[in-house]
Amino acid sequence: MKKILSVILAMAVIFSAFSTLLLTSAEAAPAVLYASADGSGDGTSAETPIAWADAAATIADGGTIYIIGTVGDNTVNRYPIGVEGKAINFVGVDKTTSIIESKVGFAPKGVVFFDNLTFKTN
């Protein structure tokens, strides 16, 4: 009887650890982020935007990135937007101030959706 209880207890501990790992992994990728070119926050609000370069890597598949100000790189000919294997919604907080810029063009990666944004090439 003690052996059976020990096995049941061990299985309960393993299940608990596995459940915690799954829940922690699910929380690691946020569904919504705010991003700016010089962001240094965690991206949870417009007041604490994450760096633009980190936003696409951090966002969950199917998530939304709200763009604050001008982001991109006007020194490269084809600026990549998005991440292979992820669907990302890019939304501008203001169409006149939310700008993605590049020297010549853009190179979408993965599945990307755009709303309320201005695209600018130099």
C-alpha cells in the first residue's frame, strides 16, 4: 500500500511540475505589445513600449504590435517586417505618426497584417 501511495504521490508531483511549465510557457509570449524605435520598457502599455527590434521576436503567434512613432531602418534597401512562422498584426496608434520606414522597400516575413499605418521610403 505504501508503494502505491508513493507512486501516486510521485506522479502528482511530476504532473504539477509539468502543468506549471506549460502555464509559464504560455505566459511568456504576450498577445499585445506596444513598440517604438527607442523603447526600453516591457511593451505592456503605450507608456512603456518595447524596442521595435524586440517586439516581433517577443509577440505571440497571432498577436498585435501597436506601433508608436517612426520605426524601421532607412539605411537598408528592403526592410524586413515580421517573423517566419508567425502571424502578426501591426497596428499604428495614429496613422499620421505611426510610420514604418525603409530606404527603398519592405520585405514581409511570415503572415503580416497592417492597419492604421503609414509606409515611408526615402
